[in-house]
Amino acid sequence: METTPFWDALPERVREALRRDGTPVVIRQGAFLMREHTRASQVFVLRTGVAKVWVDRDGETAILDVLGPGDIAGEVEAVDGGVRHANVEALTRVEALVLPAARFRGVLDDHPGSAWAVAAVLAERLRDSNELRIAHFPDDPERRLASRLLRLVSRFGSPVKEERPDGPAPAPAAVPDEAGGVQVRIPLTQQDLGRWAGMSRRKVAQILAAEPVRGGLTVARNAIVVRSVDALHRLAGHDTD
């Protein structure tokens, strides 16, 4: 799924207004940008780093999304004034612009049409949520896991450098297809993937060990390596012809 981050969808004049009215902040790895059920009304625009969006339900964690450079957090509360619906936790060191919700709304009001960038974010998240929900009926864990991995590849993937005797070769300019490989350098575990795709860590391990994924994907401590993106598309039920 190809997506355009919120920041990239904005005209330059709106970006400049957000830079002018926002405050640069640095959030250390493991710290929270926002916490569920609080009423703090701030909007964050990530400039660098990665954060995960998650909720706690009776001691069980469910991951809702993974955000990266250009993404926005807190836009729902800025619109409806409600309490935070989820936690947003830094998976890596994060640099962001933070604005009070009222100031954020003021920037959008001052630049007619810029609110469509927020609408596009909400629409994309709704489509993604619907896709995940559909994969539950009938239960299709392979499709759910593949869709989460493809989302990571689309947003955070970079070509794997080919190792040569004299050192790694330069990475190609575009994300490769089945002939190459893609790495996602984010500290997500198999348990995290399961919490995002709605299954246990054991089920994730079973899928990764079975055909057609076996040998084509590695989930390490700080990186995910996908050797065949086409195999993930097939697992997700996409037409790769």
C-alpha cells in the first residue's frame, strides 16, 4: 500500500507555518509522545524516527499503527477535542514538531485546502483498518501478517546492500522486486507483529516458517529483512502479474 505522509502532502507555505508556530522536541527511545485516556491537546508531526501507536485492553497490548517521518499524531483529538484514544511510544529517538491543538487548527484555517492533508491521513487509516478487519472474516492470519509487513516495506523499506569481497555494493535507487531484498530497520519483534496483526507470537513464527515465506523473511532484533516482496504480495492475496 503506497501512502503519502502528512508532511509530504502539504504545500510548502503550510509547512513553513507549522515550522513557525510549532516547537521542535526530541523524544528519547521508549518515551511517550502521548498517553491513552489523557486530555492533553497537542499535535505531533514526526520529522525523524519511528513511533508505535498502541492501546492496552485488560493487560493485553494491541498495536494500531507504526508512524515514521512526516506522519502526524494527535490529529483526531485536535478535531473532536476528545481524550487520547491510544498511546504513542517512541520506538527510536524521535524528533518532532509539537503544536497545541488550537494552534494547529488555526494553521489549517489560515490555509484553505490544507485540511485535506489531514482528511487523507484519516481516510488512509480507515482503509487500512477495514482491510485488517476484512481479513478476520473468514480468519486469514497470513493475509493480516503480510499486509502489516507490506505496510512497513512501503513506508520504511530500503534496498539490502549486496555484500562483495571489497565491501557492500551501493544500494539501488528504488526498492527492488523479487530479484532483490528490502530491509526495514525498526526494532519490531515477532510479538509486536502479532500484536499489530491480531495473533500470537507463536502464530507469527508458524507463518514465517511455512511456505511461501520460509527463508524469504527474517525478523531480527533491530531489523526485518524481506528477500521477496512479491511473496508477501501473494500471501496478502494481491495480484502480482
